[in-house]
Amino acid sequence: MFKGLGQMGDMAKMMKAAQEMQQKMANLQEEMHNLTVTGESGAGLVKATCTAKGELKGLDIDPSIFNSDDKEVVEDLILAAIKDAQTKAGEKAQEEMAKITEGMGLPKDMKLPF
């Protein structure tokens, strides 16, 4: 009469897969706070480090750029390094997300929210 679980079995598989993905997403969220990337500007004179979530963690400035006449240039280099680090953070986050979506059989370019 019931001949196995039929569609109920498929639904159970889907629910289990959804729970696994939810757990992987939670783990990835936590990892994003620990993964870091470094952005640079001025041929490496200014380096900004941030997490894959985009949180600025460090700034390294070569002392050779400190000249009172070049204040605006230094400010621009700092902003450029931070923006570069944040761009790399976004790319790293998408790269890590692609690993999860591919593992679940979803298209690798599928964008899921963080």
C-alpha cells in the first residue's frame, strides 16, 4: 500500500540537505571573521588588512611616505589600500560561498546572502 516513502523520502532528503547547507553557512559566517586579505596601494607603500567580512584589522604604512607636503597623497593611498582590501574581502567571501554552493550541487555563480 505505501511502497516505500516515495515523495516523502525525497522531501526528507531535501530537508536534510537544507539543514546541512544551513550549518555550512553558519560555519562559513564564523570563518569569515578569521579569514584575512591584504590590499595594497602605492606599490605596497600602504597595506590594509581586513577580514573576509570587510572589517578593517590593520594598516601598515611605509614611513618613507610621510612628508607634510604629500598629506593628500598619503590620505589617497590609505583610502586606496582600504578599498583594495575590502574588494578582496568580497571576492574571498564569494569564493568561499562558491565552494559551499558547488558542494550542494547548486550553480557556482549563485549568490546567497551573508
